[in-house]
Amino acid sequence: MITPYISLLSDIALGAVIIFLVIAFFDVYGAYQKERQLYGLVVMNKHKKDIIRNTKVLKQLNIVITRFYKERKKEQFTALTFYVILLGSVALFLYFIFMKQLLLAILAPLTVLWLSKKVFSLLSADENSKIDEQLPHVIDTIIKVFSRYGDLKSVFYETSQSIDEPMKGYMESLARKMLSSDHEEALMEFADELDNIWVYSMVFIILSYREETKKEEVILNLKHLSSILEKENGLKNTSVTDKRYGVVLNYVIMVFALLGSIANIVFNPAGKEFFFGSIGGIFTFIIGYASLIITLLINIKLTSKKRKE
């Protein structure tokens, strides 16, 4: 009775060792190539670098993983995460081939790759949301600079030096455009490029200064807009916090359901026979895991600050 479990555990341990060795190989090889490049022993061709991550099928997954870690300044984990997902997909493919489940051998790896791409995409910051969060500070900075300068070009340039990305780059570009084009035209292009309702409001208030509105009134209107934005951001943060407790409960239930289903397949011969030995079982297996995937995506969206388009 104990022998099958020992065999299973040894197989799992062997698989884990193989995956670890493959990941370690990619890590060591990458470090070796970088060292050779550092000492001028090899010229790295961007188009030939890391062929696997740049293949047509996997390139988009690599892009969203890279963006996710770049936003958090942890780019060193990009390759590791990518290859763990890829090796996991390959392991699922081989497992279901061994179980003689051709349909699941195709569906499972593709689902893992698609779900990974979707999750990292949802977890990555949305530029519109970043702009919404940053705008109160940007407007407050404009007010301070506007109190000292009357020239709009100088106002936007000075403001750009005191704020962070992504607005910093947009403001610098706007200041440069104002050197060679009409201020109103440059401001409208700036608003159109960001396509953000709050930016449009800010631009229209500033443009009113060009129409002989007093500076004091413009500053007052900007303060009012900043106050509205801060309240809007506060409500958004509160909404996310209020949903968090329900989301945590959903995650706990989801984890127990996942572990229970895996245990039922691995340790229960009758469960394995049902799920992989009958049409009803395969259908139940697919529906069950589809429900877990949908739950995961809903939870991520509930705690996301991305604007609902």
C-alpha cells in the first residue's frame, strides 16, 4: 500500500529537481553571456537574444511579464517567471499525454499560458489610472509655478521638473511644442494625446487664462479641480479596500478547492478514474477549473484601480 505513494513522491521530487536544474541552467547561461559581453568577448544581437522568449507565440507573454516587473523595478525576475510558466505548461502537457488525455494535453498548457498573460496584464498598472492618481499633485504644482510665472510655456516646463512619470514626459513634450506652435493648439494636442477627462478639464481651465480670465480665478478653478480629483481617488481607494475582505475569502475558498481537486486526483484512484476515464468526468474537470479561473480573474478585477472602459 505504501509503495505507490513512495513511487509518486520520488517522481514528484525528480520532476522538481529537473525543473530546478533547467531554471538554474538558463540563469547561469544568461549570466555567462552577460559577462562575455561585458569583457567584449561576444556581441549580443538583440534579434537573436533569447529566442524562446521572442518567438511569435510567447512574445506577448514575455512583454506583459516584463512590464509587470519593470513597474516594480524587479526586472531580474522576468526570465525566471517566464520559464517557470513555460516549464509548468510543458509539465502539464507531458502529464496529460501520460494519462492519455489528448484534449486536456492541448487545453491545459494553452490555458496556463493564456491565464498567465491575462493575470500579469490585469496586475500591470493602467496609465490612465496612474494619471488620475498623479493629477492632484500635478495641478498643485502648476498652481505654485503659475503664481510665479505668467508664461504658460515656463509654467509647464517648471512643473515637469517637479513631477514623476508618466506626466513628466508629457509635460516636457508640451513645453517643447509651445516653443514652435500656438499655445492653444499645443495644449489641445496634449489633452488629445492623454485622452483623459480630468486632463481636458485642466486644459480648458488653463486656456481660459488666454481669454482674459484673471490669474486668480484660474488658480481658484484649478484648486477646485484638484480637490474633486482627490475626493474621486479617495472613493476609488475606499471601494477597493471595502472589496478586499470578500476577495480574500474568495481566494481562500479557491485555494482549498484547488488543493482538494489535486488531492482527489493524485491520492484517490476512484477520483482519477472518474475525471479521466469518463466523458462526464472530463466535462466536470474542465468546468471546475474554468470556474476557478473565472473566480481568479473576477477577484483581480475587483481589487484593480483600472478605469472601467
